[in-house]
Amino acid sequence: MLKNQTIAVIGAGHMAGAMIGGMVRSKLLPPKSIVATRRSQEALEELRKKWGIRVSTDNKKAVAEADIIILAVKPQMAKKVLEDLAGLLSKDQLVISVMAGITTAAINKGLRVDCPVVRAMPNTPCLVDAGATAVCAGAHACAKDLAKAEAVFGAVGLVVKLPESALDAVTGLSGSGPVYVYMVIEAMIDGGVKMGIPRSIAAKLAAQTVYGAAKLVLETGKHPALLKDDVTTPGGTAITAIHVLESKGLRSVLIDGVEAATKRSMELSRLFAE
Ligand SMILES: NC(=O)c1ccc[n+]([C@@H]2O[C@H](COP(=O)([O-])OP(=O)(O)OC[C@H]3O[C@@H](n4cnc5c(N)ncnc54)[C@H](OP(=O)(O)O)[C@@H]3O)[C@@H](O)[C@H]2O)c1
């Protein structure tokens, strides 16, 4: 689907670097069909050497030749970058944005063109091809545009389609979610250390337990409550721990965390729109 396309990646930092790696490794398109931009010449040179892509410090030049433009600068840089590119894109060019909290309407307005825009909310596990990304179509994007974005993010993990109204909640769940899981892993490690396991071994056991449990949820398709019940022996260790975790509000606190992050994402979107 993307074989004959040219992609300009504007803001080739961490997230964009993961996407470039995914596209090149999965042979989604030839490396020379990708041009990446950022201000640091040194960092661009590293990207060129690592992936064989073309690089540039000139955003305007990069978008001029591209069929697809990936916007991946930090949200606070978005206004400036959109201003610089305003009036330069045509209605045939597809824009894919990973910039948190910036709506497709704001991107069309900033670029001053009714081009198709697909907004995405990926997460950092994209760096290890285990990302979780939600994509949504802006007013001028069609199913074919969404499919192209799905191909890009599919190269670095799981992709789901949702309406744009759900993107703040996605930010609260999977966008910010790795942080909650790091805290869970860290706490489990401390628990292991407290009970006498060396830290380095506790770290491996805790991380692999989270990874394995997530893999079981995904691969069996079973509800997590059923998987939990499967391993809860009457009078055993798991049910004893479950009672403690329930009484301390583990599930409520995680639900509250997703809710709070979603609300903060909404606030930040409003700030950009002002
Ligand atoms: N990291 C995540 O988990 C995550 C998750 C979901 C969404 N996102 C979104 O992804 C975007 C990037 O995040 P990140 O973590 O990858 O940040 P990052 O590593 O800082 O990448 C942003 C890049 O933009 C470049 N840049 C800044 N100004 C520029 C300009 N005028 N023209 C071209 N490039 C420019 C910077 O490089 P120079 O300084 O060399 O220019 C930097 O490498 C953000 O909008 C964020 O909301 C990130």
C-alpha cells in the first residue's frame, strides 16, 4: 500500500524514530522513500546511517516532495511548525499526526488546507515493536487514508480505529499507560526484595510476569477476571493477596489514574486551541 509513496517525517525524535525503524524493518517502503527532519544535523546523520533514509533540516523542502507527512514534533512546537508549513500542502497530501492533544481540525486550520489528516495516539513500546496506537480520521480523511496510517503504526505494534472524541481517553489509557505499569513493576520488585529476592532477579521476575500475563490476555482473548479465577486456589496465596489489593483499592486507583490523565489531556487540548 505504501510502496510507491514518499513519506516526510517532521520532528524525527523518539516516537518518529521508532516509526521509521518499524517502517524500514518491515519493508513497508524503501528507506530512500523516507525523508526525516529535525534541527540537529548530528542526530539526523545518525538516523541516516542507522536506517539508510534521507534526512534534511528543511521542513518545507521535505513536505514538498511527500505523499504522506508525519508530524511528530512536541505539541509546544506544533504552532510554529504548522505556521511554517501553512499554505504549502495540497489536498492530495495525507498528514498523520502523533502530536498529543492537537485536533485534526486545528491541524487543517494551521496548515490552511483541507487535506486529509489522521491523528494517532501511539505509546513508547512502539520502540520495541509492541506499541498500542489508536488512529482517527479527520473531516477530510477517508478509509484509504486511515488504512495507510494503520500500515505505518501496524509496523510497530497493535492499531485500533476510534472516533477522535475518544483520543483523550486513549491518552489516559494506553498513551500514558506504560508509566502506570512501570510503577506496578517497580512496586512488585520492591515486594520481592522485601521478601528476600535479590533486586536484579526480582526485576526480571516482575517484568516477565507482567509481560506474560499481558500476553495471555491477548493470546487467549479471555476476560482477565477469568484468567485470575483460573489461578486462584481456594484458601491459597493468590486469593489472600487479592483480598489485600482489593481492600487497598488497587483497581479503583488505576481507574482514577486513567480518568485523571484523560481529563488532563482534555485540558491540554483546550490550551492549544486557545
Ligand atoms: N513519547 C511518547 O510516548 C509519545 C506518545 C504519544 C504521542 N507522542 C507525541 O509524539 C511527539 C514527539 O514526542 P517525542 O517523545 O518523540 O519527542 P522528541 O523526542 O522530543 O521528538 C520531537 C523532535 O522534534 C524535533 N523538532 C523540534 N522542533 C523542530 C522543528 N521546528 N522542525 C523539525 N523538527 C523539530 C526535535 O529535534 P531537534 O531538537 O533536533 O529539532 C525532536 O527530536 C509529541 O507530539 C508527543 O505528543 C509521544
